Amino acid sequence: MLRTIYFFVFLLCIVAMYSCKKNKLYTSTDAQLSFSNDSIQFDTVFSTLGSVTKQLLVYNKYNKKIKISNIHLANASGKQFKLNIDGSPVSTATDVVLNAKDSLYIFVQVTIDPKNINNPFLVKDSIVFETNGNIQDIDLVAYGQDAYYYYCNTKLRGIPRLNIIGQNTTLTNDKPHVIIGGYLAVDSAFTLTILAGTKLHFGPNAGLWISPFAALKVQGTKAQPVVFQGIRTDEYYKDKAGQWDRIWLNETYSNINHEIDYAIIKNGFVGLQIEPLQAFTGNKTIINNTIINNCAGWGMLNKTSNVNVTNTVIANCAKNAVACINGGNYNFVYCTVANYFTDSNKPRKDVALLLDNSGFALDAYFANCIIDGDITNELTVAKNDAAQTHNFIFENCMLKTTATISNSSNYINAFTGTANFKETKAAKLNLKLSANSGATAKASSTLSKTTITLPLLDIDEVTRANPATVGAYEYQP
């Protein structure tokens, strides 16, 4: 019994000694903190808009407590970087005690002051730590970008807040255009022209609305596409779908078409929503050489519309990549419709391409296209309204479908096969074809629909071979 008592007393002494050691301060002048990062870097941040929040972990590697006598920003007068030190929104902290083997969180944000210049500019500061007389610092680096801002403050019943353009307007590429809090809306009878190289960034739930009888002209080039995307440019957001809402196109006025050439539309909820809203005038939306990628809903949502699409990629959407519903007139030529959208929480069930004639006649023509994806069937042609015309043709198209495609009146030289794209993930999307693709040399230069003019170049301005590759990209060895 006595031995047992001695043993427990001995253990208590050991524990007490260890506890005393942990409670002592490490006071040596060689004290060094450890950090999770050697710097905190922000991708391009628009001036006046706050950044994402980044974190820094500060470690005490010693078996004793350590006192950080001072934590502060090096630029004492700087107000652009904001700190939250261990839960307190302060720019400086003193006598911060860090327990043995413990850590401290510091959160960092930046709000950049405008400089009224066009090019991105560098903003720097550092977090300084003083411990037992030793100085350590962590660099803070951000790139600022001035922009044109469109705050949406006009309220109308039943629709999001608007910033209304009431005249013919041209958006230039000297600075980005940032739309916040609703829709940038073009009023009836006016045209919005967007020049090559222009970038439009949309905040959450924001979008672009071309109202009935207004018009949109997107004038991108291969070297300078027009880009529509969210306002966050950090690496984490490069493949995050649903960061903004949509581009919404209503019918144009007499003899005027919507025209979109060389655009990149990415990371929205709907890439393009095209519908008449008031009256179906028959005017067209003409889309060439465009990429619509990574939408949390639909890539193209067409309702009773008149749409011509050439040399265009529509890819990776939680719903349909392309939906042509409630009828309409559609021509897709040399297009790649490929849905490899991934969401670990909700596997995709909707097909890449949906055609439907509910309420209005459908006339859909696809030539030299690829319809592909990662589920068993990527094509649904729904005849939901027996009273409406239901015309559709797939000519020289590669189709991933479980339907029988031997019907020559609807499937003219259509075929199944393996596309073998180079990269299907949204952030690194590259739907050019690998050497073993079944899509090469399968296109036709003579179509049954003789009103169609075939382009001589692909989306990358590569000359089409004869016979050419189906889809937006001509195969290049």
C-alpha cells in the first residue's frame, strides 16, 4: 500500500514539474515564431471592393509559453490591409501570450483605394512580430485594379434592382466593368456595344439584361475576347460555378440582331438566357467563336427563340449545357456541347442537350457538332406538345445517346463514338481533341440545309480540313 502511495506521489511530482515548465515563459533572445505562410498574397482586387479573407497561422514551437510583445502593420498609416488577431478586429496587439505548442490565427483582408489609372498596381505592407527583441515579418501583397462601377439601385416591382442604360452605349477595354447588386439593363430601342478585350465582372446575383427591343453587340476577337465572369479573381474561385446570375437577352427591335463574337462566359448561374418575353419578332441571336463554361444552372437557356450558333463551346453545367425549350428556331454548326460538370454533393442527371416543343413549334438543326458528356445519355428530344411542329435534324454529328439514330430523316450520317477531349475540367477546360478521337474527319462540307454557310476556320482560326473535324475545334496533330 505504501509503495502505491509513493508511486502516485512520484507521478504527481512529474506532472507538476512538467506543468511548471509549460507555464514558464521562453525568454531567450533566439526566440523565433513559425508561420503557415511566408507571405499573404491576394490576386487582383478591385479598388473600393473588399477582398476575400485569408488566414495566417502563427505557431509557438517551444515547450514553454512565449510572449509576443507586439504585432502590428509595418505601414502605421496604411488603412488598406485589415487584421483580425485572435478574434479581435484590431491593427495592432501587444503582449500576446502563446501557450507551449499552441497557435494563433490572424485573418487578413484588403480594401484598395482607387488610383484613377488603367493598369493594375501593386499594394504592399507587412505584419511585424516582435518576440524577445527579435523582429519577424510576413509580407502582404495585393494587386489593385481600378474599374468602372455600376451599382444597381433602381427598384421595379418583381425584378432585381437595375442600373438602366438609356442611350446607345459602348463599353471599352481600358478598365474592367464591375456590376454590383443587380442587373445592368439596356432600355428598349438602344444598343450596347462591347469592344474587344473588355472584361465584365458581376457580383452575386448580378447580371446583364438586354430588355425587349434593345440590342447587344459583343465584338471580341481571338486575341482579345470579351469576358463575362464574377468579381473574385483568386485561384479558389476560378472554377466556382454560380458566382453571378446571367446574361438575359430579349427580342431585338426591327431588323436588328443580337451578335456575340469571341466571348468567354463563365462561372455564372445561366450563361445566356434568350427569350422573346413580349413578342417573337423573328430577329436572331447570332453567336460565333464563343465559350460558355461552368454554370450552376444552364449554359444556354433558349425559350421560343431564333438562334444561330457557330464554332462555339458550351460545357460543364449543373443542368443542361444547352436547353431549347418552348419551341423556337435553332441552327448549331460546328459546335461542341459537352457536359462534364462535377458536384460531389449532387450528381448531374440532366442531359447535355434538351430540345422541347411545349407551346410553340420547334425547328432545330445541328450540323457537324459534338454532343457529349459523362452520363450514359446526353441527348433528349422531347415531343411534349402534339399540336406543335416538332422538327429536328442532326447531320454529321457525334452523339452520346441511347436513342436509335438510324432514322435518316432526323439523323443524317449521325454517329456515336468517343470524343477524347484533352481536358474537361472547368478550370482548365480544353475541348480540343486527342489523336484517338472518333470525331476527326467526320464533318460534311455539303449539308442538306442549303441556307447554312459553313465557316472555313474553327474557333481558334485554324483552317478546316476536308473532311473536317466535327465540333468547335479542328483536330491538330
